[in-house]
Amino acid sequence: MIVGAALLVGATVVILGACVLLIIAVVAVRARRHSRNQRDEMLLSPLRQPLITVAAGEDDDGTAAEELTWATGVSRTVLDRNIAEMLTKVRGVPAEQLVHVLEVHGAVDAAVDDLTSRSTVKRARAAQLLGLARAERTVPLLVEALGDESVEVRNSAAYALGLIGDPVAAGPVLAAIGAPERGLPAATAAEALQSMGVGISGVLRDGMADPNARTRMVAAHLSGERSFTRGLPELRRLLDFDPDLTVRETSAVAIGRLGRGEDVGILVSHTASSEPLALRRACVVALGELGETEAIPALVLLLGDADPRLAELAATALLTMGPDGRHALAGHDDEPAVRTARLLASLQKASA
Amino acid sequence: MSWDGFVEGLRSFVVWSMDATAVPIIIYFILINTSLLLLIVLAYLEFRAQQRRRSTAVSWQGAGLAPGVSLLVPAYNEEAGIVMAVKSFLTLRYPRHEVVVVDDGSSDQTFARLAEAFDLVQVPRELPHEIPVRATVLGIYVPRDGRTRLVVVRKENSGRSEAINVAINAASEPLVAMIDGDSILEPDGLLHVTRPFADDPTRMVATGGAIRPVNGSRVVSGRIVRVEMPQTWLPRIQLVEYLRAFLLGRTGWSRLGGLILISGAFGLFRRDVVVEVGGLDPDSIGEDFELVMRIHKRLRDEGRDYAIEFVPEPVSWTEVPVTAKVLRNQRRRWHRGLWETLWAYRTMLFRRKYGRVGWLALPYYWLFELIAPLLELFGILIVPLALALGVVNVPYAILFLVLAYGYAVLVTLSAMVVDEWAFHKHDRWRAVWQTIAASVLENIGYRQATVWWRLEGWWSSLRGKKHVWGVMTRTGFDEDAA
């Protein structure tokens, strides 16, 4: 026998034993979740009414908020977790009252301490709580947390900085996207930067020269979204020369949103058939967004393009350019792209 | 030759076969189990990270960087559920998405149902030919209301792959999601699977989502309102297979950076990359696997920096076969597709430029996915024969069998723990016991049958037999259990 009987028996016992342990694990995980939910429910039930009163903005005399500050022990922990969850939804006076409850409970100070905890989950949740509590004094700590070894903590710190909205954090947030080995997810960074006001336009302009493509893309995207015209020269440069196609497309879209008449030329130049099709299409849409009548001759030429989608986008762009654009379509009525664009425009108009 | 002589000859043959194959089979057994253990460990690490991410998740509603998505729905004779499916796709929570349905020459009322439900009008649009298609497009339609983001394309029947290629040509968003018309998506499913694209917009080229069987669950208006176990054992066992494949296999490979398979029932791709590699191969049986392999090959050949990721959150629910006949056809097709794709990309094996795909994922799929049924069949035939001839010690053989199948149960139970810990989709305790029972029952009859069906698929390919697509009989979803 290749495998000794004793070894076989041993291996079988180990495997079957592991199976039994896994079954116990399934049952235990399920039972633990069930009992924890029940416990939380029980602890929260006497506090639910005042909590709803505060969150609904009906606590005019502050008695409900006061009642919430009395919670102690595990009840307080469960309550604080629920308050943190509510703070993602409520604004104004109710939010301020809930933050006050957290402060009285010492949750905000504890979160500052937890930022250096060994537990990733604790650090991340602490960062989030500081953001939800709009604790402006903790911005330097949160900026430091952007370089945390765990992506969850970096993500939570960026989220918190977005909630606080202090533009001083914009530079570190943008820089964190391209940090080697410890990058910040672009989506979180973009959302955080979105809520930091107009003071970030300079940071975005600098970001468009960053060596990391994701950073350039976020900076270009936000410059367009927020209509930061100061970034136009950099956007033009990215559209012309960036090695990354996604960055070029994003720049074209941004120029379409905030560009000027002088940008028609650069956008038109990238509708040439030698350019990647996705970029050509983005530039045609951008020309439509821009709405400058100087683009009309170039768009008319594109009505006969070999790519039917591009031709249709050109026709749609012309239709949005007022009488001059519509007039330019005369003589092209037989072309499917023009007929489709007209039909879709009429359907949209009829349903408006 | 006398009967005794025949038996003696057979006995000698069986003894010789067992002696000759014992060492290779033991080595194979150790290798396959070790690799499975490694995948379990990798999946565990990934889930621990995922769980951490989930417990510290910040709300993301797809604002800002969320790329637009075109949901591509090929439909062939789907009159029973197409309208409900499209309505549920249109109402998914996502900031920018459209639905592109391609009616692949249905002979039933698929198009008529759509036309009536959405008041479709024909548009004189010409489709781009970015991906070449053979079939003629008969017409393109949009809803009269001018707002609903739906495009319906009618074409001659030419198969699912061509239907998806037509849909890619018709799609206008930067990401394309390939979805079966009978699938149900989680309301936040798109937010989950697009998140990697938003987090890493310049590198991410494809993501796959976990798929679960919907059989038995309560479905109302295209939404799952209560997750239940299937009512019969055949789909219950498939549920166990899905848990294993998605929660351990794909998650482990994704963690390792060697994901080479994204399920056709739900996959999300960058449109420009799919166009660049030429879309789905209409002549391939395993078209989804083939597409991912082609993307890997092209991007690695060009030395591009890219990522393909698996999202373990249950994203899509699909009806699995409830009859052995349909299941047989499916498994034959899957294994044939696996073989043809692995063979087509054999030059990627052990080449440095293909990294973990060439050095780990592909050898694994060759050894433990493709060849496994062959060895298992050998075992299925030789062990009973050896027992009948008294060549092997009965307790020894039983122990070996318990060990082999016990290991299979162990792998399934690991997936169950992960599912319970991370997703806990099933509320009832009964579901736990049924899943455990299914993981044991899987080894009695089901596993042996699928081994045979898989080999049938492989054999028919080697013989150059033309593949005939079977009909997947759908019960459809209604207000009651699916």
C-alpha cells in the first residue's frame, strides 16, 4: 500500500473533524449574529423614542437629547453606533444635537485616541466618526491618517475630510491618490474633494501635473465638474499630450463643460480620424456642450464620418446649437445620423 | 478462454493499473487538495479584507467618478420574463445606465411584448461596426417617451455571442455589463461591481460579480424579496457548487491576481477594451472565458498595466437547471468551452510575460479543472472493479473514499462559513441544514454524473462534433417562488 493505513485513518479523522468544526462555526456565526442583534435591539429600545425625536428635529426644548446623554455602559456604545449611522442622513440642528450627545459620551475624544489603535476597524471607524461629528480640530490627524497602512483607514480619513470640508486638506487628499503602495481609491478622493469648496482650484491645477494618471484624471474631472476655469490651460495640455487615454477623454469632457470659444480648435483637432475613437466621440460631445457656433463647420463635416455613432453625436451637437446649428443640418436630411438625432430630439421635446 | 481465466486476467490488469497509477494519483490528490487549501486560505484573507472594508464602508452612491454602464441583454424567446427583467434593470440604483436588449431573432413574442410595454418606435440609426457581426440587423427601437434609457435591437438569429457583439456596438456608455435576460440583479449590484472602476479608473478593465441560484426564492417585480433554498435537490446541489466556485475559487484567484474567468451571467468590462480585442468570439463555446483570456493576452503582450477583479458580493441571481437533461447539456458545454479555450491559449503557459496567469492560473485550470474528471472517472471505474475482484482491502478503500469525499465536503463547508459570515443571505435555519446535506449528497451520484457529462463535452470537441445549443427551460419568475 502506497499510503499506510494509519496515515489514512489519521487524515480521515482530521478531515472529518475539520468538517464538524466548520459546521459548528456556521452555527456559531449565525447564533452570535442573532443574539447580538437581539441584545442591541433590547438595549436600544428605551432610547429609540428620544433618538427619533432628536433626529426628526422635534426636540425643541432639548429634553430628548438630554435623555440620550444619560446612557451608560453597553447601551451607550450601541447608542453611539446608531447616532453615527444617523449622522450620515441628518443635517442642521438635529445633527448638532446628536454630535453634542456623542461629545458628552466622550465618543469624539475616544475616536481621537482610536486613530492610533492597532485595530484597523477601530481606526477606520474613529476617522469616520470624527468626520460625521465635523470635528474640524482633528483635520491634521485625519490628514496623517491618509497615509495609514490600511486602505480602509485611508478611505475613511478621506471621507471624514470631505465631510468636514476644510480645503486645507485638498492637497493631501489629491496627493494620497498616487501614493506608492498606499494609494487612496480615486472615487473616495473625488467625493471628498467635491465637498471642499472653491478654495481647491489651485490644488486641482497642480494635480493635473502629477506623475500618477489617476491623480491627473481626478483633478481633470473635478475641474470640469466644479467649473474651475483656472485649470483650462492644464486641461488643454492633458488633452493634447497625456499618455493615458482615460485622462485625455476626461479632459475633453471637462473642456466641454467650462471651455471657451478658443477651445473649439483643440477639440476639433482631436476629432480627426487618426485619434482613438473614444476620444473623438468625447470631443464631439464636448463641442456640443460648449455650444460655440465656430464648431459648426467641423461638426457638419463629421456628419459623413465612417463611424455612425460619431456622425449621430455630431448631428445631436448641431441640434443643440440653436438656429445656426439646425440650419447647418439642411441638406443632410437623408443621412440616418441626422434623421435619428432629429427623431430623438423630437421625442424628448414631446415628453418634456 | 474460461471464466476463471478471464477473471484472473482482469484481476492482473486491475492490479497492474493500480500499481502503475497509484503514485501519480496520490501526487495528484495531494496537489489538488493543497491547491484547494491554498485557495481557501487566499479566499479567507480576501474575505477578511472585504469584511473589514464592509464594516468600515463609507456611503458611495456613485456620484462623481462612477462611469456610465450599458447593460447588454441578449434575448432569445424570452417572452415570459423579458419585460419584467428590463423594467428591473432600468430601475437599478445607479447614476447613469442604459439597457440595450438584442432580440436575437426570437420566434415568440419577445419583441412584441417589449414594443407594447415600452411603446417602442423605430429609429433610422446605423449601428457602428466596431465589432464585426455576420447577422443582419433588422431594426433599432427606442421608447416613445424619449426619456427611458432603453435601446432594442432586432436581428436575425445568430447566437448569444453575436447578439452581445451587436449590443456592444449599440452601447453608448464606457462600461458594458453582459447579463442574461433571465438574471435578476441586486438593486445595488451595479454600484458594487463598478466601484473598482471608480477607484482605479485608469487600470481596471473588467470585474465579475458573484452569481447565486434564484430557484425557490420569492421574486416580485424583478426583485428578490425573500431568499429561499431551491425546492429540489438538483438545484440545491448546484447552489453548493456556486458557493464554492464564487466564494472560494474566484475570490482566491482575484486575490492572487490571476482571475481568468468571469461568468457570462454577469460580467462588467471596459467597452473600449472589449472593442479593441474584437468582442466575443461567436465560434467559441466558452465565449466568456475566451474573452477574458484574449484580454489578458492582448494587454500583457502590449505590456500594459491593467487589473481584473472579482467582487464577491452577490450581484446577480440566475435560474439553474432543474432537470438532469438541461444540466447535462450545460456541463458538456462548459467543459468543452474550457478545453477549447485552454487549448487555444496554450502558448501562454509558463511564459514570463503572462505572469501569474501563465504560471499559476492556466496550469491550475489545465491540471485541476480540465483533467480532473478524467482521473475521477478512472477512480470511479477501477475502485468498484477492484473491490469486486477482491484486489483491494475493503476498509482501506472505504477510508480512502471517505477521505476524498470528506475533503470535498470540507471545501464546501469552508465556503458556507464564508457565506454565513459575510453575506448570510438565507434567514431560515432549515437552509443551513439543507446546504450541509447538499454538500454531502453532491458526492453520491451527482458528482459522478457531472464527471461523465464533462468528459462527453471534451470528447465531442476532440471528435470535432458541432456543438448544438440546448434549450434552457425556464420556469420564469412571478409573484411566487421562482
